[in-house]
Amino acid sequence: MALVNEHFLKLQNNYLFADIAKRVNSFKVTHPKEKLIRLGIGDVTRPLAPAVREAMHRAVDDLGTVERFHGYGPEQGYSFLIDAIIKNDYTPRGVSLEPSEVFVSDGAKSDTGNIGDILRHDNSIGVTDPVYPVYIDSNVMAGRTGTLDGGKWSDVVYIPCTEENGFIPDLPVRRVDILYLCYPNNPTGTTLSKEELKKWVNYALANDVIIMFDAAYEAFIQNPDIPHSIYEIKGAKKVAIEFRSYSKTAGFTGVRCGYTVVPKELNGFTLDGRRVLLNSLWNRRQSTKFNGTSYITQRGAEAVYSPEGKKQVKESIDYYMGNARIMREALQECGLSVYGGSDAPYIWMKAPKGLSSWKFFEKLLYETYIVGTPGVGFGPSGEGYLRFSAFGDRNDTLEAMARLKKWLG
Ligand code: PLP
């Protein structure tokens, strides 16, 4: 008899976006003629950059020749992409990395979800709240979260990020071994300054904490003083793993590519206190369970760093950030409390009149035909908020804001 991993049974039945889809589907049954505008799910809408497409076409042609055929590649990624990552994403920011510290993957969801494989089941975890749900759910699966009570997991330390603290998390009240930070943040669209991030790195250094730093949205940062990488902070290589993604940066949500940096200065410990290089463990984990990102995909990702690629990708980012500005300004004009959208493609707004997240979601859906994402779906401190994504079409964004202005008077 095969016994199941019963931690999976603790997971809540519905994944947030499945829940939204269900409610949107029932709306469509009763309102078949109304034009819905989806500002909910964070998928991109702009096509792949021409430089990326051309590189991928060339890669397909490579695979059609005996000389340039590529079978299984290195599990860690091809050196042409790893070198481009180090040269473009890190060296200009004063961060030096060895190629063996970078692991190319099929995206940040897999890596942020799988990283727990190399850490014991009884580590305590801390998350800023609200946050990208994968951090919590993957730890539920691993048995690290305890039991769910009133929307909170008993063994998770929640670090609230709300209007009251300006979305700047305070140091945790209880000891944690592993801490998830996501900046620019999904869902609040807020960022941390160098000083604020330094506070976290110093805390981790002083308390032997490992920081999982998810920088999937770094390409959207506009303010030159906001750090793009946690390694811009002195000492961070001793305490942090960093996750990056081409999904939102370069429209790779369907192509699938990202990477994770595990510095060789970063140690974990055995129960008897021996130091272990997390880089070696992650390398071993990836070599066993992952067979590499496709050659075609990695050639496409490499092209993001070409001069044309950089220009084209920036055009898409500017387009999305234009949407973010339009939404931020329109919602502010409506008198709503609005956050994010300056250095991130998400707008986080307070529901008017003290409405709950789901109540506001339903009202928007049925009275303006706009789909947002209820903030409470990202954690207990998201209650009373709603997220809009800037990844939509420009005309849809404009129309949605016109509808909202009319609706809110
Ligand atoms: N990290 C955050 C914070 C995200 O919001 C997302 C996607 O929405 C991901 C990671 C997943 O990225 P990928 O498409 O690379 O798996």
C-alpha cells in the first residue's frame, strides 16, 4: 500500500486563480454580452521581441544540422547564457559571480517551489504578508507550516506589509530559519530601498537566516536608487539565494526560462553543526531532478541581452509601466488609496468603504465588468485590498479606468 504525502491534503482546495476563474465563469453565464476586462491574472500580453524570435528560429535551424545539433544540455544551463547573465545583470551592479553560482531553469515558480528540497523539514519559515502564494504552498507540501487556523498557518511567521507600516516589513517577532522576500513585490507593487534591504541582510547575517530573494520583477524598477539584486548589499552572498525570471521581463511566461543564484559563500548546517555548501546541494538536486532548459529557449534568453533585444524588451516594459501609471493616476483621481505601480507592474488598492477583498472583487465584476485579484488571496494582510496588473492591453486599461471613474463618481 502506497502512503501519500498527507501534507498535500492540508492545502486549500482552490488555487486563487482557479477560484477567480470559477466566479468569472458564472458571471459570463448570466452576462453573455458584456465585455469583460481582465486586470487580474499577471500574465503578459505583448508578443516576444523580434530579437528573441530570430534567435529562437536560428536555434531551431541549429538543431536541424548534424554539426550544430544539441541533445541533453548541461542541467545548470549553457555557458553562453550564464556568461550573458553575469555580464549584464550582475557585473554592472558591482556584483561578481562565478558561472557555477548561476543555475538556469524553466522559471522562478519551479525554483522558488523546489528550493525547499535542500533544506530540512523542520526549519521555521517567515514570509512577508501578503505574498506570492507559491512560497507558502510549497512549504505546506514539505510539512513546514503546521496547521491552518483562521487563514494563517500555525508554524509560519507572517510579517505584515500594510498601509499602516507603509508596506515596509518589520523584523520578525519570532525566530525564523528561512525568510522569503519578494521585491519588487507581488502583489503590493512596492519596493525596498538599499537601506531597508540592508536591515534584512544584517538581520540574516546576525541570526543565521537564509533569505530567499525573489527578484522576478527587477526589470520594472524605474528609480535608480532601488536595488535590483540583493547582492548589491554587502554580505548578502553569505545569506541569500536570488531568483530571477524572463517571464515578465521578456514575455517568457509561455516560453519558460529563469535562473537562480546560489553563491558559494552560502552555508547551511547539519544537525551536528557541520557547514554544508548550499550551492553543492542545489547542483546535486538539479542534476538529479532537472534535465536542463531547452537549447532553443536559452538562445532566446541570450538574445534578451543583445543590443536590439535590450531595446525591444525595454519597449515592452515601458508599455506595461505606462499602463501602471494610467491606472495609478486614474484610481488616485477616484479618491482610492493606491500603492505600487511606480517600480513594479502591479497596483495595490484599498477597497473603498471597508469592503472585504472578495466583496470588492464581486462588485467590480458585476458593476463594471472588470476582473481584479482579491488581495486576501495573497495572505491574511491582503484582506481589504485588491490587485490590478499592468500587463493588459493599453486600450483595455484605458477603458477599464474610464468605467471605474464613472462608477466611483
Ligand atoms: N515569482 C513571483 C513573485 C511571481 O509573481 C511569479 C509569477 O507570477 C513567479 C515568481 C513565477 O515566475 P516564472 O514564470 O518564472 O515561473
